[in-house]
Amino acid sequence: MMINPIVSANQSVTSSRMKTTFILLCFLLCSISFVLYSRTTLNWTFLHTFVTNGLMPITYRLNSSRFDLTINHTDNRNQIKKPLLPPSQNRRFAIFGCSIHVFVQAYTYYTPITAASWQRIGYEVIVLFVGDFKKPNVLNHRLNLSRNYLKRIGAHIVDVQCNESYAVKISQLVRVFAGFLPDSIVQDEDNILTGDSDLMPLKAGEYKPTAGTDGFIFNAFCCGSFQRKQKSYRMFPMGHIFLQKKIWRAMVMESKQRAELLSKVDKPTQELLSENAPLSFETITLYARHEFQQVYDQRMDKGDAAWYMDQILCSMLLIDYRERHPTFNVSERGRIDRLDRAFGIGAWDRTNFDQYGDAHLVHDEVLQQGNWKIFTKLLKALFNDTMVTLFNDYYKQYMIIDQIPASTQPQRG
């Protein structure tokens, strides 16, 4: 039988290569064994570098698509953190809360308009809707419309479940616990500014952080002082305080209130006192009921003791935190003229709003057709034609949609 010389030669070459490979592997195994048994300590970093540098290029070339897929699915907490920026250079979020049960419709009606006004000056927006979402048809046509327009302009929506009787007070207090907002929306290094749904920024320069500081308090000298826990505190307004998310959380975590609670609550409740506590009715209630006791649970009317719980608690937490951290630098600023609803709708009937830094918006009278027409003068001074048209469409739908029978409305928006 004839043997193909080419096949024979190939087999010979292959056999020779296999022998060479086997000898090299044996040599490598012997070398590693020698190192392991002849030295009391092994430079594991060197060994890891050798294996990684030697084998990873082969792995990457053979299976690069799998390598890339693994990178994309790595948990963010295990990734190398980006260099920290000064607070003034990180993202900025404005947050405000609304009860879904509130009688004054303007609070929810204004949410997309106020959100757009913050976006206009460089802020992202988080709107916190608070109430009993388990009640049937609680999100009526108008609420769903407002929520849909918020989504349309790119605002974030967070729903906080609670009993209807607590909705207004939680919608105010929830801002104090901004440090517990989900990481999927806002990161620790990001800045959070507290606001109200009926308080609109006009001049961008009034809301820029001061370089070299850790935050600012807007209209810081407005509200006098109060006595609590045998100590005098200045009262700061909730509109506005600008701090990093991690500071909002640290103010709570390092607080006297939390220290007092830790000494008396049971182990399951302590989870609500951890830095991973949810932004929930239970978390807020734990702190607020401890601090204000029976006032927290009483009926709240505008101007009474319960009405100021958010300002009092926030002022206490911030002042105590500043005392513990002397190098923590928050600038305190005043404000220029405010266009206030107390002036009446006639004050809005103008084409120039340059003298004003912000606007405290009129309430449900804005829904009257003539008053809306006047209000659009402010919108035209702030926004381009596309946005003005968007809000005019929003107004028209808002006025019509309430006539749709309740049985046809969707449950969530």
C-alpha cells in the first residue's frame, strides 16, 4: 500500500509540536512547584499579573464578545468610582412633593410647568406624589394628565404610599428625607434642591451654587428662630435648600433624633434607621412622631404647629450637622423680588418679568380662561414657542378631561 508522503510529513510535524508543547508544560509545572516548595512566601501579585497578562489577551481574542457582555453587566458598586467633582459641578435635582388628595388642584396642576421651569435653568426634576394609591380611581383624569405631561418633559416621578389623612404632611416632610431617594435616579454626589410645586424659579443666577461651598440656603434670613430641646435654632425655608444627596442622608444618620431612637426601638424597627432605609411613610413617621409626638398625628391646618414640622425638623438637622462639621461650608443668601400670588392676578398682566427672581403661583383661579391667558404671558417670557404651545394644550385638555365619566379612566399614570 502506498503511503502519501505529504500526510506522513504533516503527522510528523504535528507529533513534534505536541512533544514540544508537552515538554514546555512540564517545565512550567516544575518551575511553579519549585517556587511553591522552596520559598516560605509567594509573591501572589506577581503570579496573578503573569497569568493575567499572559492568558487574558488570548481569552479576549478568542471570545471578545463574551468579555464585553460581562463588562456591561458588572454591578455598579464593584466598578471603579469616577473622580469626585466639587459639589457645584455635579448634577442638580429639584424635588417637590404633592398630595394626590389635596383639595387645591393647582398644586398638582402646576407640577409639569414648575418642573419645566427648573429644567430651563439646568436642573433635573423629581416629583413625589404622596397618598393612598390603593384607593379605587384615586388617580383621576386630571392627575393622570399631569403625570403624563411630567413624563413627556422627562421628569422623574416617585410615589409614596400612605393613608390619605397623612398625605399633605408627608408630602412636605418627604423632602427632608431626600437622602433616601433611589440610587437609580439620583447618586450620592448629586445635588438636591428642595422646592414647592407652586414656587417657580425665574432667574437662573439665583440658583447657581457658589463655587468652593458645599451647598446653599436660599432666602435664608426669612423666618426668624425657634426654641427646641433647650436650644435656639434659626428657621430655614424649604424653598430652597441645596445639598448633596449624601449630606441629606448624613444629616439624618448623624442626628440626635436617630441616636435617641436607636436606644429604644426593637430590632425590626432598626432597619428603618439604617442608611438603606426606604423613602417611605414608615421611615418618615418613625422620625417625625418621635420628634413631634402627638402633634404629628393631629389634624394639620395651614399655619398651625403641624404645618411647620418640615421646616423645623430640616432646620434642626442642618444646624446640628453644621455644628458637628465646622469645615462644612454652606452659603446663605437672600432673594430678590418675588412675584407673589398675594398681589393678585393683575400683577401677572405684564410682558417683562426681569425684576423678579421667582414666582409664588396663583392657585385655582389660574384655571379660569381669562386668568390663564394672563398667566401665559409669564410662560412666553420663560419658554420658547414649542413649550408655550405644549402648556396651552395641557390647559385645554385639563379643562375638558374632567368631564369624562370616571368609569373610563385608567388607574395609574
